[in-house]
Amino acid sequence: MKNAFRVFFSILAAGYLAGCAMTPDSIVQGPTSARPMPPVASGQANGAIFQSASYRPIFEDRRARFVGDILTMTISEKTSANKAAGNSGSKSGSVETGVTALFGAPASLLGRTNAAASSANDFSEKGATSSSNNFTGTIGVTVVDVLPNGNLVVSGEKQVAFDKGTEFIRVSGVVNPDQIRPGNNILSSQVADARIEYRTNSHVDGAEMMGILTRFFLSVLPL
């Protein structure tokens, strides 16, 4: 009996510690970097200065267009949402009844059978919510894939470590090469299917996460 209790207590403690250590899943899926594609075996040199196998434009910016090329993404995201709702209602009613004759009973007795009732109900409800977020910064991203239509799939991650935690910035999305600005810069508002997240692994984030026991009791006994 004692051994069974010890095993149960050990499993419970391990599950509790594991639940406390859980962090939110990342919304950025897939690799956050890519190496350049291996060079294709070049054909026989024809003696010219410019070779088709190693083409790079010389009279324009070296714009990202191949897997492994790097872009600088300027993050400028600002969202604001407000919602307000109200509902009210009222209802009232009354009823009165009386008996004037019943099987020949005297009127003095029937006068006591009168009945009256009334009811009233009022309901009022109001609610309001608002949310505002502002996220600015820059991050380098890598072209991880080139779609058949020429669009670039980009992804990147930045980690900044402080004395009490590490900040993670992860982004991914699809970029139209025509919207790449000089200096290989792209705005986050011009990235399709953008996934941008900011996370930390400090003690503050750990305190905001519910442990496994808390989630268990809330699921069994919701308040």
C-alpha cells in the first residue's frame, strides 16, 4: 500500500511540474532559416564574360530572389478593436378575479373569494471591451522557398538574451518580389499569410501559464 501511494504521489508531482513548465506553442511552423541551394553544375564555358549558370544582374540592386537570400522585414503592426453591447427589457402584468355566484352561496361569503395578483420584471445588461496592440521592430528573414509563381516564402527568428530571460521574435509569410524595396527591405503589412509572434521565457511568462492541476480542476469543476 505504501509503495502504491509513493508511485501515485511521484506521478502526480511529475505531472504537476510538467504542467508548470509548459509554454505556449509557436504559431510559426516550419524552418526559420535555409541554406543556399547547392550550385548547379555549370555547362561548358563559352568564353564570354557573362555566364548563364551564374547570372546576377549588374545594373540593379541585388534583390533577394533565391533560397538562402536575406531580407530585412520592418515590423509595424498596430491593431485596435472595440465592442459595446447593451440589452434591456421590462415586463409587467396583473390579474384580478372574483366570484359573484356559486351554487346559491350567500353574497356575503362570495365576497371573500376575490383574488388579485400582479408581477413586474426588469432586465438590463451592458458590456464593453476594447483591445489595442502595437508591435514595431526589424528582423532579418531568409528565403526558405520559391513558389512557382515567383513569390518568396520567408521565415526568420531573432533571440535576445537578458540576465533574466530570453526574448524570441519569429516571423513567416509570403513576399511578392515586386514589393521588395531598395536595400532588400519589406514591410510586414505587405507580407501575405504573415505570422508574427513575440515570446519570452522569463518567470513572468511562467507565472501566467496555468499548471496541469489547475487546468484539470477547471475542466472538471468550471466556475
